[in-house]
Amino acid sequence: SAILQVRGLRKAYANGFEALKGVDLDIEEGEIIALLGPNGAGKTTLISTICGITTATSGNVTVGGHDIETDFRAARSMIGLVPQEINLEPFETVVNTVRFSRGLFGLPRKDKIVETVLRQLSLWDKKDNQVKELSGGMKRRVLIAKALAHEPRVLFLDEPTAGVDVELRKDMWDIVATLKQSGVTIILTTHYIEEAEAIADRVGVINKGELLLVEDKTALMARM
Ligand code: ADP
Ligand code: ADP
């Protein structure tokens, strides 16, 4: 059964603007889904609504069978969210940043998982560095490590390669491929068609608040 289920999701903002017009989505455990669409299509709104940061106008979302509104804590604990902006504490060390994140979920800060996650992201040798000492690419890895600290089953990456150079983009694609091996389900947004084609198992095209799932990636170009 699906790890993530979205049914008839609508979001109208306070000004009346309909950013999501009835989105349905089923995602199986271990899949990588790319949500592809131009700026303003509704990608960030969809992620925030699925994660319960934004309240839906109607429709519902379940994560691992838990409803994001009525069973928020259980549903949220299964979700890791990597925001678009780098929002790290500059003077904190890498390892403490990840431990802190576990604390936010009421988990013991020190755990073997912290080392596992840092090794997975090639950050272990940087664990005692302050965040401000790291390169932009390494900071993005720390953001991912933070999001994985409580061992979520679904990881959301909001525009992970927006505004980064080609080398860092390829780096991010490698990270996503590595994470897939660990079995985590990955949902990322992008406005690069070649990124969706390169790393996703399935692609959802978002336009003006509507989502169309494309099962066959080779059909993607024809739809754009
Ligand atoms: P994307 O992530 O695909 O760029 P967004 O989800 O950020 O798209 O935005 C979708 C649409 O909703 C855009 O037209 C945007 O201007 C609008 N929007 C986003 N946030 C708000 C808000 N708080 N109030 C009104 N409209 C909003
Ligand atoms: P507590 O009192 O539970 O230990 P605090 O809010 O006092 O938590 O923060 C403890 C440490 O975590 C401080 O050094 C602070 O700078 C750091 N910290 C606060 N927010 C974050 C964050 N978002 N990411 C990483 N470290 C943080």
C-alpha cells in the first residue's frame, strides 16, 4: 500500500487564490518522485500542505496511514523536510545540528543514527566543524542530514538544485541516488526537466495548481 496518499487536495490562500485545485497522489515506499513545474505552479504549496505546515482548504493527506491533520505528530514524525533556503545555525557544529534536530522530535539527541546519516552524506569528517566553515554544497548536505535525523520514511526536497551550478547539481543527484539505496521514499520539486528525467522513477507535472502524473518518463518531453 502507498506510504503517502493525497486525495482531492485543495488550497485557496486568504486572498482567494487557488494554488491547489484538487490534487490526488499515491506514492509507494522507496520511490523517487519528481514534481516538475514552472515557478508559481504550486510546488511549494503542495509540499507544505502535505507536510501539514499549511492547512488544506479541503481534501486529505495520510503518511504511513496517519492523517496529517488529525494525527499530526505521528504523520509528521515519518516526514523529513529539506527547505529551499539554508536555515542553519552558523556557529553550531555539524554533529550538534543533527542531534538538535532529533531533540525537536522528542528523541534522544545522541544515537548511532547520527553517525550513520553523517557518513551517508560524506559529512563524518566534518562533524566537529562549525556550519559557517562549510561550503554551500556541504551546507546543503547538512540540511539533508538534519531532515534525516529522526529516521523519516518520506523525504521532501524543495527545489534542491535551484540556483546551484552544474557540478553541485550532479552532486545532489548522486546524493538522491545514495539515499534511495537506504529505502527512504523521496519527493523532490524541480523546474528542470532534465533533472526529473535523470533521477525520478515517476514524474508529476504541476501546472496552475493541477497535478498530472506521468508514468513513462520518455513521454515527458512531449508534454512540456
Ligand atoms: P512554486 O513552488 O511552484 O513556485 P508556490 O506554491 O510557491 O509555487 O505558489 C503557487 C501560487 O500561489 C503562486 O501563484 C503564488 O503567487 C501563490 N501564493 C503562494 N503563497 C501565497 C500566499 N500566501 N497568498 C496568496 N498566494 C500565494
Ligand atoms: P535546549 O534548551 O533544549 O538545549 P536550545 O533552544 O536552548 O535547546 O538550543 C540548544 C542549542 O541548539 C543552542 O546552542 C542553539 O544555538 C542550538 N540551536 C537552536 N536552534 C537550532 C537549529 N535550528 N539547528 C541547530 N541548532 C540549533
